Amino acid sequence: MAKKMGVTGRDLHDPVRDRLTPIYPLDLSKVRTVDELVRAMGRTAFTGRQVGDAADVLEAMARDKDCFVVLTLSGAMTVAKMGLIFCDLIESGVANAVVSTGALMAHGLVEATGRSHFRYDAKMDDRELFHAGYNRVYDSLEPEVNLDTVERVVQGVFSEWDANETLSSWELHHRIGEYLSRHAPGRGILKSALEHGVPVYVPAFTDSELGIDFALHKKARLRAGRPMLRYDPYEDFEYFAELMLGAKKMGIFTIGGGVPRNWSQQFGVYAELLARRGYEKLPLKRYHYGVRICPEPVHWGGLSGSTYSEAVSWGKFVPPEEGGRFAEVLDDATVALPLVVGAVFERLGYFRGHRICKTKSRKSKK
């Protein structure tokens, strides 16, 4: 016999019998660690729940021994002093490759060489900042003398480069990491990457301070009558593809969006075309995990707001129905990133000395 309806025609269900997931008040009196806070946030709503879900997916990605994790970075994250978190992601073994904007790497190199960034005061005049050599990045300042220091380091690396050897961004960052390992006592992203065998790619290399330094070095070589260096971005593309083709599973942890995100994600399209157009016999190569921290919503129409569900249609991600796990946090990364990563590090025991050891996809070039 059909269940009797009320006068409004509604069939009121019991949420417990329907196995709905309850949400709970956030009780700060019971929170003692970052992980406890993030777990409690995950049982609330809105962005707090997104942060909790992101930590769960990142933890699963990190614990999956067969998963090769790509960390993609954009925005002014090193000027915003998030650099050591990226060092920890590399040193912990969570991140196995880094794809970044060039600016983020250049500003991180400032930090790695022992120089500082500074607070901007809204009373400061941008015209006066220009004449004083203070470059503004939102609410922070990058002194021009810092970038002069970066240029001296990079020009030293370029000067020793064999003109018969093609230059690529991952190889350049590897050699800068070697310089930092020898000469810089502190921590830095490229130093950590070098010491842990993690390649760092900058697909839009010319859109950066390091790209400008390369252009200046060409001028210096012309003036000195030395043979020109050759830069080939497909060295990056092919090495990245080699690593990903050798991976059993793939995960991506994205801060921001832009070129680093799309360059990394388009690997799935490349692999599918290799198979469909008859170049290689390959299965579908799609990301099994994805976590994105970016304030850009989808309705602005920009690529950084592109959802994982949209990327499924391109063959970039395994759909959830087939086991894909994804989380998207619409928030400022300087707020969400420390919470998500801090919680996961506590769960993994990283600060107690535990490091993730993963199956290597293929032998690295270094």
C-alpha cells in the first residue's frame, strides 16, 4: 500500500533511513591541531566543507603508492610567502613534479638566495615606488635589487651552458637547484626539487623574469661573439609526457590555474591522440585524483574556473563513476593551502620524520 501523503502531496522521508550525511557545529573548544580543525570544517558547509574534502582527497593521493602527483602553481605564491609549503610538498614525497609560472619560480629564487620581500602600505604612491625600485605585487613589494641578484645567479648558469646543448626550463631549473645546493644555506623550491629528484617545468618560460634574463644573455653572447643558446619548449613537453606515460596513476594538486594547470592537464588529450591517430598503442591516460585551490568560479568563463567535470569531457580525468576523486576549493590559496596541506602532513606524520616513498614512473633524466 502506498505511503499516505500529506495535504500538500509531500512524501516526507526520514534522513537517517535515507542515509544522508549529517553536518555538525564547529566546536573550537575541541580543536587542538590543524588536522582537527580541518576535519571539523569538513563536517560543516560552504568553503569550510570544501577545505575538509580537499584534505581528504590530497591525503588519498599522497598515500596511493602508484600515484604520480603533479603540483601546479600560479599566482604570486612565493611573494606571498607560501614557498616553504611547496618545499615541504616536495621533500615529503607528496609532489613528484612541479609545473609553475616563471614569475613564481623567479620570486622564489629571491627568497632562496636569502633576500626578503616587504609589506606594501596603501599610503605609498606607485609612481614613487617605481623610481625607488620597489615593484608592487598586490600588497607586497619586490625590490628591484632582489631581481638583480637573481639575474646574476641565472647569468652565471647561462654563461657555463654548452651552446651545443639545447636549453629547456626543467634543465635550467635543475642547474639553478645545483647552484643553490652549493651556495645557498637556506631552503628553496628549486633546491628542494634538485635534492629530491623532482623536475620543475615552466611552460610559459618567456613570460617571466628568467625569460627576460635569457633574452639579455642572448644580447651578451652576441656582443661577445659567442654562439647562441637554443631554447626548445618541447624538451619540457616530451620529458613530462615520458614521466606521465610511465605512471600507473596520476594526481594533480593545483594552486590557481592558468598555463601550469592546463599544460599539465592536456597530457590526457595528448595521450588519447597518440592512440587514436595511430602513433602508439596506449590506454586512456587520465588523472585519477585532483585538488584545486582557486577563487575563480566557473561562471566567469575563464579557464581557471574550469571544473573537473568539464575536464572529464576532454578525457583529462577519470570520472567519479569510474573511481576518480576530486575536490575544488574556491578560496584564496594563502588561507586554504596551509590548512589543507598542514592537515595532510599531520595525518602522514611528515613533521615526525615520515616521508612518502612512491613507485617511480620511469628513471629520471638526472
